[in-house]
Amino acid sequence: MKLARALVAETLGTAFLLATVVGSGALADKLDLGNLAVTVLCVAFATGAVLIALIAAFSSISAHFNPIVTLVCASRGEFNWKLVAPYIVAQVAGAVLGVVAANLMFDLPAITISTTARTGMGQWIGEFIATFGLIGIILGSARSNSNTGIAVPAYVAGAIYFTSSTCFANPAVTIARMFTNTLTGIVPADVPSFILAQLAGGLCAALVFGWLFAAEAKNIEENRVSDLDPEVEAELEVEVEVIAKLERELAAATK
């Protein structure tokens, strides 16, 4: 039952995320009179705002919404590898449902294949950087006990606007956006290269930030030990000696 709830949370959360991306893009495209910068800004704002709400709503159950996040958590030993496949299936299914819902809301066919080309070194580098930064923000905010539910959406909103690829940074998002011929779509032929760039960015981020924040955690622990009051430290040493003496006496008595 717990797994079922987690999978439903992943499906619903990813569906709402994609409905927001595609829906805000479709509406803004109708209103901006051809100004692409305004459309992207609207998508960034809407996505960041809704992502705050989704994380707040689902984080008590499960709020990855992204296969890269699931894979990184599993690689760090924070998530069971046996659950990776069902999580990714739920995320992709939810993403497609969200795209279908957005298409229908704007009186478009439920599914249309995108003709929006997104290819080239600049786009791939943009996806690498977007995903690298996303994983870094997640790991860093978790390590510092800061508000991940604000930090991640804020980064995503900013990255949509500053990256050349407009920050897909999510294989489920990338796959689903094949099925909308709106401004936010991606032609199927360009999907594999986007996903490869995302995987590379996620892997590099896991290595770099895993090392970086592991070292930070070690320093924090060392500082805590060094900051102990001398009297408390002396009492701890005495307690250790007493416990060791009792263990020796118990071992001798049982011989």
C-alpha cells in the first residue's frame, strides 16, 4: 500500500508539472503576439510556482517527479534500486497524462507529434548544465537543511530562462513533450540526445556534489567534536574507560 501511494503521488505530481509547462506555454503563445521571451518567462513563472505547491503537497509521500532524481538517490544508497523501474514508469506515464490534459484544455488533439526541433551543441550543453545544477541544488539544500521545496522550484524557474534548452532536465518531461505540437514540444528525433545530456549532467553532479557535501559533512562533525566543553569531554572519556573496565570484568567472569 505504501508503494502504491508513492507511485500515485509520482504520477499525479509529474502530470501536474507537465500540464503546467505545456498549458502555460500554449496560453502565453496566444497572448504574447510572437514575443518568445515573454512566453518563456510565463512558463518559468508558472512552473516554479506550481512546483512549490507540488513539493509541499507530495513530499510527505514521494516527490521525485524526475527519473534522474530517482537514479541519483538510488546511486547514493538513499533509495531502493528495486523501486527505480516502477518509479520511472509512473513518472513517464504521469508526464504523458499531463501533456494530454494540457492539449485537451486548449482544444488541441489529445496527442500530436511535435515538430519543434531542439538540437545542436548549444542545446545539449544547456541540458547538461540544467541537470547538473538541479541535482546540485537538491543535494546541497538537503545537506544544509534549507528549504528544498523553495530552492528547487526557484532554480528550475531561473534555469528555464537562462539555459539555451529552457531546462527540460528530466527524461520523463522530455519524452512526454514529444506529444504536443505547441511551443513547448520537442521533435522525437531530438529526444535521445537530450536524455543523454541529462544523464551525463546528473552523473557528473552526483559525483561532484556527492564529494563536495560529503567533505562538508565531515568538517561539520569534526567541528562539533572540537567544540565540546573540556569538562564534558573529560566525563565522556571517564565513561568510556568505565564501560571498557566492565566489559573486561564480564569477559573474565564468563571464562
